Amino acid sequence: MNQTFVDLGMSPLCESFLTSDRLDEMEPFYPLHVRVCDDCLLVQLPAYVPPEEIFTEYAYFSSYSTAWLKHASDYVDAMVARFDLNRHSLIVELASNDGYLLQYAVEKGIPCLGIEPAANVAKEAELRGVPTLVEFFGEQLAQKLHDEGHRADLIVANNVLAQVDDINSFVLGMKLLLAENGVVTIEFPHLERLVAGNQFDTIYHEHFSYFSLLTVERILAAHGLVVFDVEELWTHGGSLRVFARHADGSHPIQPSVAELLERERTAGFDRLETYGRFDNAARRAKHALVRRLIELKAEGATIVGYGAPGKGNTLLNYCGIRNDILDYTVDRNPYKQGKFLPGTRIPILHPDKIFETKPDYVLILPWNFADEIEDQLSGISDWGAKFILPIPEVVIHDPMEAILGGSR
């Protein structure tokens, strides 16, 4: 029997944007009911839709965030220095998207290979000079690459482990492809931060699993990979970067691993009852946001959105926010502009629209990039507009206060 972690009701696939000629058609909705395994404590969402249906053509392009590009560039610099990577090395990124990260390896003359199942996104990577295989990664593809003589000195798996429906095949594939003294780094939103920050909107159908270090260490160990270091990151509201090697590898295990595992145990992530509290927290956050937006609308305010991220679509659908509350949203990604959000049918426009219509409030849906977005839109202070941040609780930022040196 698996216990409920959070039940966010019925929701469409978060990247299934609609074109205008489909607005009169029905959309498929699926349960967004996340459970925790009684035995291994892995937080999981059933694979209602096969990955091939979600990721073969994808609307998410990593390169439209300046902060994310800097994160990727800093990562490549750090890994090259720490593990002495050079023109004789091989870096392989799994779910390499549009080449946002491997382009920095190309600049350094380090051989690399991207593996990306979405052909439309992989095409952008090739234009950046990143060799890319349009494939889903798993044991079968890894064995093929291994048999062809490929050995990765560094395997990069950023924000992909959660999107894998067969984790065992994926992790075994990494082991097969990894060089004798190679390193795997895996980045994923940290379950501890998700719970502490009430980040229910980071849950959507494209994410099948939600991880603590306790569960990731157990999964890797089952396939002969050892966690030897872990770093805490700012990304996605708080993520982990886990470093792993072969069980007989030479990289020493750092104190950070035991320290974080102990912190998770102290917080109760080794006990089933801890997971049962999140559902009520998500409901309270939903009620608070909806109540505040209705109050603003009752006062005659105009509200628009910024961004069309997966997390935003979970938030809007769970909270029942449609274009009677949010006039429109904007996004820098041309692939999304002119389309409509799944479920809510809110139109997605170019960011310039905000300066044309001069709304009273801008609801920032990708709140994890709030600083970057508020800098981009600092001009809204000209007409007295303000930002709304929905997570972990509703906060209204006045950009004029920041300009005048006030605190948020």
C-alpha cells in the first residue's frame, strides 16, 4: 500500500501547449496524485503517459534563461578543473536539451556527446556544434555505445532522473557507459527543499519521481555506483548535485555525504509519517493564493503572468486560475508564443505585451528565476506595477522599493 504524498487533482500534460485551432477540442487530463512507497520511501507519480508521448517533441528550451546558462557555464568550468578534463576526455550529457551546457565543453575543445530524445530541441544543439543523438537513454543504448568503444569520463544528468520511467535501466546505463575512473553528476530538485518550501508546483506528469539523497544513494548502490560527494544548489528552489563513481573508483567519499544523509534522517525522511503532511500544506498555499488574487480582482486590478513553465501550469490548473483572473502570460521562448496554456487556455504572448498593456500586477510563474525576471521587467515601476510571487507563500514585491533601496 502506497501512502498519498500530495493529490493535486486532475491536470493536463504541462508542456502540451495548444494552438488556436485546437481551442474547441477536448484535452486529456490525468491524475496528479503522488504517492510514497511504503518500502523504499521513493516519492512517485505513475507513468500515465509513456515518455515517448511527452518528450519526442518538447517545448522546453534551456537556453532562454540567462541564469541557467551561467549555471551551466560555471558547472563546466568547475568539472574541468576538478577532474582534469581535456581534449582526450569524453563528456556525455543525458537529456542534453538544446546544447545549453555542452556548448561550453565545445568551446574548450573537449569531446562531448549529447543524448536528447526531442528532435526539435536536439536540432538547436547541433546548430551550437554539439554532437547529439536523438534517442532515449537506458541500458540498451548504453550497451551499444559501450560496444562501440565509448567511455565517458564525465556523465552529466541534470534534471532528467525525475523524468525517467525506468530508473533501473537508466542508472544501469550510466554504469555501463562510465569510464573506469569516471564520474557521474546528477542534479535534481531536493525533496527536502520541496517540502520545506511548499513547492507543490514542481510536481507534474513529466516528473515521475521526487528524490531525497537517501533514496538516490539507495538506487545508485543497487547498480554498483557510490555517492562520493554532494552539493546543494539554488536551482529549482533548491537542488542537489550528487557525484557518483564505480564502487571500486578512487575518488574519496567526502564528509558532505554523511552530513546530508544525517540531516535528512533528522528531518524525518527515513520515516513514512513525515510524507503524509505535505498534502495539507499544498492546500493551504492554494487557498491563500486564490484568495489574494480574487481580492485584487475585486479591487479592479489587472493581473498578467510571466512565463509558461511546467511548474506554472501545475499551479494554475491546481488553483483553478484561468483568464478571468490572469489576462495573459508572456514567455521569451518563441516556440510558446502565440499558443495557449494547457488546461487554462491562457494566451502566451511576447514579453513586450506587458509594456503595451501596463497591468497592475505580474504573477511570476517560474519563481525560481524571480531575480532575473524582476531585473528584466524593472521598467514596470514606471506605472506603479508590482510582482506577485506564489511560492512558498504569496508575496508582493514593489520594484520601486528596490530602486529606492527599500527591502522586499
